[in-house]
Amino acid sequence: MPSLSSLARRRLAATLLVLAATACAAGHDDAASPASSLPSYSPEAAVLFDDVLAPAVFGFDPEGRTPAKDPKLRDRTRLAEFVVAARVVTVSRVGGVQHHGAYELTLDPIGSALVGDRPAGPILLNVPATNPSYTWVDGAGAHWVGSRLIVFGRHYRDGRVATLHFRCEPDTPDMRAAIGRDAGLRLLR
């Protein structure tokens, strides 16, 4: 019969072995995780999917931008998982007004996707206080519900989870025409 100290040493060794195996497993991405096959959100990706709602979405376009001349639109269209017209359903404050909390926008896709696959459910966008669009969303508030816009979306890996990054542009005939011209480039991805 083993001594008490020998039994305690075995239990301690078994416990340490389990802890070591758990620590090693935590250090690697789970290959079965949905995010493991997604690209990382790089500075190059952030140029195209910058989580910004263009001021023109709110009816203000001081530069008079022409979608056909937008140098980023071609690559944004080519690399997006989806480009879809959507309607603003809710504008909700997350974190409270006193803390300058983020806004969470719920968008409902309208019709079929302009490019890629139409999202199955609503599109949720987070606009934190540090986002350049925050002031626009804050000013528009609930009055913005019902507005239409075009969402360019793509998921990226953020640790072990998938995070949607986006760019929103106004839903205009010029924007739709430019997207249609650029959509053929998706074959070159």
C-alpha cells in the first residue's frame, strides 16, 4: 500500500499535468472556431472598412464626393463579404448618456444584396464615442430611424471571435451605379 505522501505526490503531479495541458491548449487558436479562418483586422483593412458612416449618409457632403471617383470604393466593393442597402431600425445608447456610451445601430437589409450574400438577420453596428461618426449619430438620434444607407461589411478575426467591420455610404443612384461597375472585379479576388 502506498504511503500518504506518495499518494499526495501523485495527485499533485496529476493536477499539475492537467493544468499544464490546459495552459498549452489556451495558448493556441481553436481551429474549429469560426474566427480562425478569418483574416486579422490590419491597418490596410481599416482603410477600407473603417467603421465609419460617411457624413453624406446624414445628408451632409461638404466635399461633394462622386462615388465613381472614390479611390477606395473599388477595393471596398471587391473585398466586402456583402454590400447591401439597409434601413435604420433602432439607434440605441449602450453605456448611458452620462458616460458618453457607444451607440448600437440595428439595420434591416432591404432587398437582395448588391454584392455578395445578403445577411440573414439584422446588421448590428457599434459606434463608440471615439468613432468619427459618433457626433453625427448623436445629433441624428432617433430621428434617423427609417433612413436608408448602403453597408459594406466584412468580418475579421478579433482574438477568438468574428467582428464585423463596415463602411456606410448613402443609398443613391450614383452610389449603386458605381458599386455595379466595381462588382465585376470580385472575380479577381
